[in-house]
Amino acid sequence: MTDTMTAEQRHRCMSHIRSRDTKPELKVRRWLWHHGYRYRLNVKSVPGKPDIVMRPYRTAIFVNGCFWHGHGVQLSSAQIENSKLKIENSRCCKIPQSNREFWVAKIKRNQERDQRNYQVLLENGWQVIVVWECQLVATKIEHTMREVELLLNSNMLARYKHAPVPFNTGEEQLPAAAENNIEYHSK
């Protein structure tokens, strides 16, 4: 199928696609806010400039669009057949047929950049949570956000987990009633 827009119209259309305050991002933010989680948005000092940063949890949340980040598409296994690039589309990410080499290269660069950013964050002790656009449909959003909440809380518990310290009363250790080594003297 050929493009019905001119190159100038397509350029104008694509240039209006936002990178912040997208609908999927707003869904995640709204859910977190209503459940008592507070966060910062697009913090430049955190590598990768995550969509949502939760410093007390040391967690960066990326809300990725399936198309722009190639959800489920294995670009490393791309093959050339009949002078055309053969790539299997995933259920939620369909790579356009027109100008396919451009889109494959762009999505591949996005995936590589994402992996570099995730790695830097993990090396610095941050937890990385990636929420995909397809996970935020009405039938899946509650389950997805409960998983995010579980990851946040388990990370917080792991960060502040202390080894139990026995309580010292200062008294001498008395034998328990069930010990075998107690000698009883008869009169």
C-alpha cells in the first residue's frame, strides 16, 4: 500500500507526535497517583531520562510505545529475501512496508539505546520497570499496574531489609525447661 500523503504532509504529521504526556504514560501516572505513589517526570539527571522516576524506591519507569520501541520484534534476526527485508511483525508492532529499511534502522537504534540506558541504571543500583503500551488496554491495565506495584514494594523491602538483631536484656542466660542437662538434687 502506498502512502496517500505527500512527503511534506507526512513530515508535518510525524513531527506532531509527542514524546511526553502520551496517553499510555498518563494512564500509568494516574494509576500511581491515585494509589498514593508520588514521582517526578522526565528527570534529566537520571540516565535515559525515564518517563517516571521514583527516587525513594530508586526506580525508573519507562512507558514505551509498542511501535517506536519494537515490542516483540527481533530485528537482529532480519533476513533479506527477494531484495526485501524480511522481518516478522509482533502482535502489537507492525513495521511499515513503505520505507522499511528506514523504520527497521530507527527501531533498532531505539532498542539499542534503551538497552544501554537500562544497563547504566542497573549498574547504578536502580530498578528499571518497562511498561508497554499494549499492556495498558482496559482489560490488562489493572493486572499490569498491580505487577508494577509489586515490583516497587519488593524493591523497597529489599533495600531496607535488616538482619534481625537479638534483644539483649542484660540478664544471664537461664536454662529452658525442656533442656536435658539440668540436674535435680534430691534431699
